[in-house]
Amino acid sequence: MADPVRMLVVGVGNMGVSHAKAYHNIDGFEIAGLMSRSIKSRDDLPEELAGYPRFEDFDEAMREVKPDGVSINTWPNTHAELALKAFDAGCHVFMEKPIATTIEEAEKVVAAARAKNRKLVLGYILRVHPSWMKFIEVGKTLGKPLVMRLNLNQQSSGPAWAWHKNLIDSLIPIVDCGVHYVDVMCQLTGAKPVRVHGIGAKLWAEAAKQNYGHLHVTFDDGSVGWYEAGWGPMMSEEAFFVKDVVGPNGAVSIVANQSSRGEDMDLSDSADIDKHTKTDAIRLHHSAVDPESREFQKPDQLMSMSDEPDHQELCDREQEYFLKAIREDLDLSESMDAAVNSLRIVLAAEESIEKEEVVRL
């Protein structure tokens, strides 16, 4: 039986804790240590993680535990530096998105993974999400060109207030979360993005950068898509979840979990991670009409997704794939190149906002 893959978990916020739980529970992984700059003073870690060695310095942790793999769940502006150090030490890397904050850094990370023959898996959780996998599968049957409409706005209060504010210090929302959704667009079209336009606004005085943004992408097959993201205490709870693809043959939509609209209308749920992943159904609309009556030939089709995995189970799936990639020496070229490509698109949107002009790729 193969030795367990010993993991150093770097960053133990929302995502880091979820991935650490996966390493704790999955046969084939072993946690070698947990690292964060203030971890030694924390008393809020889940019980199952309480007994692992704690470190507040990355280099010290690497020297002391000599892990086989590093799980990077820190602020985006630290991702590339930590990944490069991990590859230099001969480690495999699981990294939360985005891969970096510049294309130059992203390309260096991918080049290092290839040069060291180490595995690099990015935390593109929608790639292991049953609803999104089905959404993309059905979307590819709608013909070309496609119109893709996606958003995820989040109202910031309580713990999410500080979480969103700190994230904005690294990247604006359409960059940080946008990589997920433009990756979906690229999978749906299989086409090359050629033109990007972005708009943004700063509504949150406490945030370092613009907290609202909207990006538009044009592909070389004629498909177009938009993605919208806003974080802050002023964001609306209405229409915060739009996932819609339209083509000549009809439309497919992810129907949001209506339980995300709590009975207490003063309570914000748009920032709840589990509410982002749980859906009720996928709705497929067929555009064909009767030649004479012009009535639709088929009724809309509703595909129930009510038994899909929750957020922790999705994180488990990501780590099971990471383990499989290591054990079976999977070729990860497509997913690594896709991570750089999606980052290129969202950074082009940020550039468009700054220059107030369309960016051609």
C-alpha cells in the first residue's frame, strides 16, 4: 500500500479549514502541519484539526515537517511565491484560485510544476460540482453562438464583512471570483476569447479597491458572456444568483436554492458558501416551435439536483482528485493552462476598467 501524502496546509480560513478536513478524513492523506501567521493564538479550529503541529512561518514549517504536498489557501497575492517555494522543495501543490495575481507569475508557477514534474491542482470547485458539470454538458447542446449570463453578488456582514474587505485588498471581486465563471464560459464555448470589456465602481469606503464590477467577453466563435460580482454591506439580496446560457436551440439555467432566501428578510444569505453551491434544479428550455401555431414543441425540462454534495463534500472531491493526480500521474496540462487563461481574461477586464477601453487578447 502506498505511503500517505503528507500535507502542509497553509492558510486556515474558510477554504483552508475545509481542505484540511478533507486531508484529515481521506485515506491516502496525512496532515503534517498547519500554517498561518496567527495560528498559535487561535482556539476556534475544528476539534479534528486541534492536535496537528502549528507554524506561523512558512519556511520554518517546510524545513521542519518536509511535506510531500502543500495546500495553499492564503490571500491571492501570496499564491505564486508560496507555490514556487513548494515546487523548489519537491512538493506537489494544491492551490485555491486564482493561480496568481499577474500572468507573468501564473506562467512561472505552471512552468515550475512542469520543470519539477510535480502536480498542480487549482481549486476550481465548479469543475467537480455535479450541477455545473451538467450545466456545461447541456449548454454545449444549445448551438452557437452562445450568450452566457453569470453573476454572484454577496452582501457583507458579520464575518463576511472582514473576509470580503481583506480579499479586496488583493483583488477586485470580478478577478477573484471571476476566474471560476470565465472558466465555465471557456468550457461551454471551446473557443478563444478575443475581446474583454470591464466596468467597475467603488461603493464601499472601507475597501481598498472597487467592490463592484462587470466584465464582458467576446469569443472567436461569436459567443458572448458577462459576469457580475459585487461585495459589500450595500449589495442587494435580489438577483444575486444568475446562471443562464442561451443558444439558438434554447436556454439552460441553474435554478438557485430558494431556501437561500431566508424567512427573515433582514438576514443576508448571499455570502453563505453553502448557498453558493446548493441548487434546486437545472431548467432546460427548448426553442423549437410548431411551424403553424408557433407554440413550443416541447415543455421546459426540470432536472432535480436536490441530492448534490454540500460545500465540504465538494472540497473532498477536489482533494480526492488531487490524490488521484499524484498516485496515477495524471496529465494536468489542460487544467493548468485553463487556470492561466481564465486569469488572463479577468485581468484584462481589470485593465479595461483602469484604461476605460476594450482590451483585445
